Amino acid sequence: MMPTGSLLDTHLTNLAAALVPYRRCERQLARWGADLAHRLAGGGRLLVAGNGGSAAEAQHLTAELVGKLHDDRQPLSAIALHAETSALTAIANDYGYTDVYARQVRAHGRPGDILLLLSTSGTSPNLIAAARTGRDVGVTTWALTGATPNPLADACDDVLAVASPDTQVVQELHLVTSHLLCEYLEQELPAALAAAADPAVVHPVPAEPAPVRTGVEVVLDGGTGQQVDA
């Protein structure tokens, strides 16, 4: 049931409700961040794509990786496929919009790369086609979606799903996910670079790494008279 009250109260209440299950994603976020660090340090690349607001979220992530999140470090290879506007429009014109990402994945994807696809609904045909092509070429496919089950999650090797029916909340937590991925990546990057420089050195991805964030309690009323703790 949607809470009643002001727009601000409603939005914040929905966001706080989604934070409760999202906090359980810490182990997955740490695993993804560490995996990404080792792949990029070893010469792999991250390909990302989305539509609309999800495209903006995906491009935000690549900017953090090619640039930096906190401290100075070497640039890491990350490409937002939707930002390749000439290729995207040519493919859409010649082959149809469903193929705009799949054809780029087939061109650029290599075994060891990661393809990360962002969709609030998990039903975008062009992202599903990209995921299937990624599997064909040996790319590891990850999805950031809204609530599951959804077709994109089913088409990918792994999914981080935000359990909210509110599209805006899903996108906001996808941005949080991008920042946390970068934080966990940068935490693991020194070990990943050492392993890349000396293949005899094995640095396993930690199963339960130290948390990047400490717990925060958010209590919102939202006009409902009920507390929501996150």
C-alpha cells in the first residue's frame, strides 16, 4: 500500500522501506567489487548499458572507474555502450533498436570481461538481447534491476535486485550500488594489481570482507503513523 502524506514523506518512506532488504546485499556488493577489481587489473574491461535514467546511472559508473571515486589511481577500462552515439544510431537504423547493445557486445566483449546491464523493470528487449549475446561470446553478465523475477535477471549470470515497486527508488539505489561497487573495488585494487603483476600470488575474493559502511537507522513516518527502520 502506498503511504499517504506529502510527496516528500511518501518518497522517503518508500526509499526507507527499500533500504531494509538492500542492506542484505553487502556480501554480494563486496564480491562484485572484488571480482571487478581483479578482472580490470588483469586487463579485462567493464561494458555497461541501460535505457533512459538507467543509461545515465551506467555512465556515472564508467566515469568513476575511468576517473576516480576517492584517491588517485590508475584508470580502469569501462565503456558505456549507449554513449557510443554514432554506433548506436547506425545499428538502430540498420538492424533495429533491439540490437543496439547486442551488436556492440559481440564487437567488444571478450572472455574475462563483465557486462553490467541496468533496468528498473528488467524487461527491456535490447538489454535482454545484450545479455544473451554476452553469454555467447563468453562475457560474464550482471544485472541491476528492480524486483525479481524478471526476464533480464533470468538472462544474466548474476543479479542484484532492488526490492521496490517504485521506479525512482530503484534508480536511486542503483546509484548507491555504483558508488559501493567502486568503493569495494578500490579497497581490493592493491591486491588485484599485485596479483596481476605476479600471477603466482593468489588473492582470493573475500567471502565476508570488512564492511565499507556502518549501520544507519532511518525512522520515517510518511504520514502513516508507522515507523520504517532501515
